[in-house]
Amino acid sequence: MKKTLFAILLLVTGNTAIGQINMADSTVQVITYWDKGEQQNYTVTHEKIRLQETDTILREFTTYDVEVTVLDQTDDSYTIQWLYKNIQTNNTDPRMQKLMSVTEDMKVIYKTDELGTFTEVINWEEIKNYIEETIGILKKEFEFIPEMAKGLEQIQAMYSTKEAIESASIQDIQQYHSFHGAQYKLLEVLQTQLRIPSFLGPEDFDADIFVYLDEIDMDDNSFVLRSVQEVDEEQLVNATLEYLNKITESMNVNAVLPKLEDLKDLKNEILTASRIHETGWIIYSIMTKTVVLSNTTVIEERIIEIN
């Protein structure tokens, strides 16, 4: 049975009793029951794999630690800080290691509503200045290496505005809070639509999102939620053709563009699964994004695990 996800968003305020799991009707409520000063530590693992048909042509692996602290709590909001540290990568190139370390010791302070639903980053100007200062130092160090300058500019663009930070630079935080603020019934599929940023151009994509409660574990007072996000196939195909056309024009190349039927296997899908304690703290979360374009497949996986 499918229902509109937003139709069942919890509107209850002032509920301070812990008890998100209701075995009588097999439902859970994902709400943050946190106190000011509470802190949890996580390890985040991020892996990106690029396949050309069946050959692996790229495999990047990054890990970092996050210290999550509740800075403030009111009747209608939480203020939360993520502190990033101990960033490590499997890339042995010292220049790439420098790029990956740009966010070392960076603090992201953001707000959620009383249910734990993400609302906004509040120290975005501090983040922007921190990144600009760090990148400014690296630009001087690598001023004669064009590829480094390009990489630094791309990173700086991701932190240039509040909107850029919230949409592109804190995907781990967005993943963490993706299930908060709603009630779910065991194995009942909830469906909604969202507009998501396009990686091929300025126009956002329509995406269908399906969410369901997969498991309730009363032994450790936790539950598992899963979601599937699928981009509109027609929009993806049209955006791909437009992108390829712009690329060939900019390179002044008379290439033969693929036909619509040649792009029928295009795919942009995100699978997310999180085990959540009834207090609202994430125990384990995994996000797998798969993008298929022609004979190239890019798989991106992010795991957030409590220490």
C-alpha cells in the first residue's frame, strides 16, 4: 500500500516521552529525543568506483571521523554541530591528499526542527571563509599545477553559498537525517516526489522516492528503514543528450550523438538504509548511488557508523 509520505509527517510537539516503537500496530516514529550537550562519535567511509563496461578504471576510498554534538535544544528545534577530523584517503598522490584534507577540523552547525528534520546550515559564512582560507594557502603552494588549481576551484564552488553547501557539501548530514520526522508502518511503502539537483546541467530532475520500514528490533530498541530514489528516465535521457551536444560543440568535434533508443539503459538511483535507535541516534547508515551512462557505471557508497 502506497501513501503520500508528507501526508503522515508528524505534527506533534512537546512530546518528551521516549517510545518511538509501537509493537501493537507495528509502527515507529523517527524523532530526535536529544538533550543539550549530548555527543556521539561516528566513522564515515566514502567509496567511489568507476566501471568501463566490466573493467574497474577508478576506485577512490576516503574515511573520516565526525564528532556530533547537540549545542542547543528548544521546544521547536535542535542546533547540532558536526566536527570533521582524521580525514584519510587511499590515494597515494600527495597533491590529492592535500585536496582531501581541505575540510579537516571544519565545523558545520545546523538546525533541525523538533522532530529531527534538517532545516538549514546556520554557520555557512564561517564555513565559506574557512574553505577560502584553506584553499588560498593551497593555491599558493600549487600555483604552477593547472590540474590542482581546477580541483581547488571546484571544491571552493561547493562551499561558495548557503545553497551550495546544503545541496552538495553536506550529503552525509542529509543522509543522517533522511528518515527523521515521519511515522512508518512495518513493510508499508510510502511514496513521494522531489526535485533533485542535476549533475548534467542547471535544470533539476524529478525523482520518485519510496520509503519503508523493513525491520523492528525490540532487543536493542532499534529499527531499519530503507528508501529508493529514482530519477525520471525521460528527463535523464534528454539531459544527457543535451549535455553531450554541448560537449561536442565546445570541442568543435563532429561526433555522432547517440539516439534516444541507445540511451534506454540510463540510470540514476540512490538506495539508503539506516538502523536507528529509538532515541533518534543513527547506529548505522549506508547510501549507495548508482549512475549508468552508456557503458560507464559510477557507484558511490557512503557508510556512517557509530563508534
